[in-house]
Amino acid sequence: MIDLLLRECVLPDGGTLVHVAIEDGRIASVGGEAPAAREVIEVDGRLVTPGLVEAHLHLDKALLHDRVSATAGTAAEAIRLTGEAKRGFTVEDIRARARRVLDMAIAAGTTAMRGHVEIDPILELSALEAVLPLKAEYAPALDLQLCAFAQEGILQAPGTEGLLRRALTRGADLVGGCPYNDTDARKHIEIVFALAQAFDVDVDFHIDFFDEPEHLHVRDVIEATLRAGWQGRVSVGHLTELAALPIPDQDAVIADLVAARIGVIALPTTDLYLMGRGDVMNVRRGITPIRRLLEAGVPVALATNNVRNPFTPVGTADLADLPFLATVAAHMGSAREMRMLLDTITVHPARMLRLPDYGLSPGCRANLVVWDCATAEDAVATPPPRLLSIKDGRVTIEHERRLRERWRLCPTTPASPPIVGQPP
Ligand SMILES: [Zn+2]
């Protein structure tokens, strides 16, 4: 007798209906005869995917819409406006906002997340202190990984390197930099890698977040990755400058990303919102070339980044919004491309976060989502509610839909009004 049986599931690659059996928090079998189970859930031909994985979200500066009224016109302005708001943050305030965002993400089927916490002379370690206890609090529903992130720079914000070191000692899982917001990008990247090697942790950069290819710090990150032997342990977010390179140069960078096994995180809501601000006509999209990266074999994650702050005034923390958005923004409308996009919120970010035993095979951790639709393409084209979320074999979220179409209950159809000017 197994713990839980999901009957008649559709997997993302389609095919026949299968039963998914769960035992001791793991997938025991996929397909075959339905074994006896203590709990049986009729999935009834709906889509089942592994749990959604959020590769990049700022919990500490989310939900600032009630205190920052000014809107940002550029990334630099968003950094400045948020930097001012940060001076008023307290541990309790950060934790309360982080909880609200985690709750939103979990309700939408997210079972793992990489959160960035800002480490700088303004906040010192208070963002980490606020969010660190949430790892244990939310563990039954979501695995939270925390990146100690130098948003304000390292060299231009003296003291930050020491604070990053303390953050890694105190329990941050990885280290993150932002070379475009510093006085010496190369040195910034060197410091981040030195910390990564000293603490044996992964690296995540915000990088090349401009319209024109005027920085291309990604090349320095590629070099540093190879030098450190950190292949498969580095992710870069934004990378919007790549889209502005001529195709042969773009291909060269993409080939180097493949060789260094660096993952790319597109942040389409922020990128669409803050890029192209200098364009008066034919406003560019400012999104990294998602399709070309995927086709070359680069792991690509679509991630939320910000939820309602000067960087991104909208946000639901629902990852299903992002493949929907990318279908139109990145011109990926075929069924095959939509399936590729579903992977950008599941298998690709799982690889970047190096989540152990992730997937739908026997032996994988039973972190699963049941979508109220029949195919992977439907999940992208018409993001439906996530009816069930399962973490380590336990149902964590049940979503019931209730729609009453009361207009259909009208006893009689009212007579059509007479057409003006026509005899009755
Ligand atoms: Zn970010």
C-alpha cells in the first residue's frame, strides 16, 4: 500500500494517461498498473508537471507600492528609489512582505525558489536576518535558497565585501553580484568569485542590463567561471545587452555560455518595463534572446525578479505568467516553443538551483503540480489554476474553482428591444 496515487495524469511530453505513485515523499512509479494507495486523487486527464521553480526573486524589496509613489524611468533610477526606501526597512517589515510573496508563489505551485537578499552598508545583514528563518518556516511547502546579493556594488559601497563574507558565514546559500552598478566591474566579479571559492558556493550575477552592448561583463564572468572551475555553478540574470549584438557576436557569446555551462535568467516583466526607455519610436523589447539561447542548449529560466516596486510595478509571483508573456514578447508561439517555455519555469531553473532529484521519474522527490488543463501548451497559452501542489509527497495547496454563471439561470430571455426607425 503506497501513500498517494495520482490517477490518469498527462505529463508535459503528452502521450497516454499515466498513474503517478508516491511513497515516502518520492515518486515510486510512473505508468503501469495503479497500485493500492492510502489516498487516491483523480487527476482525470489533467497536466502534471514537477513543482515550479522560481530562479530569481527579491523578497526583501517586494511590495513597496504603498510607500514608493515615484515611478522609475531607468534601472539606475529604480536602484536609487529603492535605495531610499531601504533606509526605512526593518527586519519585521521585510519578513512580513517576504511572507506575503512566498504565500503568493506557493499558491501558484512554486515549490523551490532562489531569493536575493541585499547585503550592503544600508541594510547590513538585516534582510538576511529577516528572511533566513523563513527557510525553515516554509520548508513544508517550498525550498528556499538565499543569495547574498551586492545590489549597491562592492567597491563603491565600502564594507560590502566583509558583509557578504558574514552573510555566507551566517547561512546564505550563494553569492550574487551586480557588476554594472560598481566602479570597477572586473574587480567586482573577481571578489564575488573569490568569495564563492572560499565558501564553496554557487554564483548568481545581475548582468548587462542595458539596451546597447556597452558592457558585456558576461565575457568576464565566462572567463572567471572557467578559471575557477565553476562550470554549472553560475547563473546570469537580465543579459539584455546580448539581444543588441550582431548575430555572429551573439552566437560567439552563446557558444561560450554553453562551454562554461552558465544558465541565463530572463526577467521579462522588469526587462520589458525598464528597457527601451530611450526609444521614442520602435521601442525595443529589451529581452535576452530566449529562443536562440534555448536552441543553443543554454539553460534558460524565466523568473519574477520584482513584485510591485520601482523595478516592476506589477507582479503576482505566479510563474505561469512568464511563459505566457514570453510567448508573445519573444515570438515563441508554436506548440514546440510553448513546451520549451514551460521548461523555463521547471527543469531549467531546477538545474540552475541544482535541486537534487528533481523531475517526474521514479526516485525523484514528489514535488508536483496539477494544472487545470490538458496539455503543456494549454498551461502556457491560457494559464489555468493550479488545482493541487504537492511537496515531498504531501498535498500543500488545493485550489477549488467556483464560478456561477448566474446569467444563464435567467428564466426567460428578455425580448430584443425594437430597432429604432423600424415599424413594430
Ligand atoms: Zn534581480
